[in-house]
Amino acid sequence: MTAPLFSGRARRSVAALGAVSAGLLVLSACDKPTPLATVTVGSSSVSAQAACRLQDSEKELSEARVQECLSDSKGTKDAKTIDYTAGETLRLGVEPDVVEDGKKWLAAVGTQRLGDLTSNTYQSFPGLNPFSTGGQGEAPSAQPLHIIELSKDGKPTSVWTFNLKLKK
């Protein structure tokens, strides 16, 4: 009979060290998630990661890429939807990462900009009617809502996309 090369305690220690190393290797292969943006209407909320985000090698999102992010071909088809009744308060929130280092963000529904650039993590828009056509035809049944992060130089770095669905 031969004696074991390692004691039971040593084998468990080596196994634990191997498991930790394997876990770190797996985590290093994962992409870092983008900060979340959240849309709240009444008691309903939806959150999403950015549909478009600045990559490490980029200094800014190109105008073409921003337009792609804002169009149906990129983010609005798969965007999360939230029901909205005209006149309700629309609440938007972003994670603190979005506004650190002098960055700001703005929101737009369709082609209508909501409010001003802000460095706050939260904005509220009471009594908003993003489906109003000003008497120019029938109101759309849904409108895209975009949250756009801007660098301290005013260049777009991320775009989050949601769909507001008119609830009648």
C-alpha cells in the first residue's frame, strides 16, 4: 500500500484554488454590461442596457452609427415597451456611471426632445403627450423613446431605446 501524495486537506485546497482560477478565467471573457436606463409610467417600469455604446477603441459614436441606433433597423424593433396614457408623468432614470466625469444625457420621444441636457440621474416629465399630432392626422399607436448619453465634449457615447405604446 502506498501513501497518498497529498493529504485530504491539501487536495481540497488545490481543488478550491483551481475552481477560483477557472471562475476568474470565465469572468474575464464576459463583456462588461452597459449601465441601465429605466422608464417608469405610473407603477410600471422597464429597464434596458444601451442599444448602442461606445467601444474601447472609439472616441465617439459616428453620426451614421447614432442614426442607425435611432432607426428601426437597430434598436427600436427589439426595444422594451411600456404603456403610456396621454397626460401621465413619464419618469426616466439612468445609472450614476452615465453622468460621471462631466457627462450628460437627454431624452427624445420620436423627434421631440424632452427637456434639457442633464447631469442628474433622474428626470420627470408630468403631463406629457408625445402622441399629439397638433391636429395633423391620427395619433400614432407607439413612439420610440431614446435616451442619449453625451461626453463632456457633447459627443454621443450611448443610446438606449424604448417604445412608448399609447394606451387608450
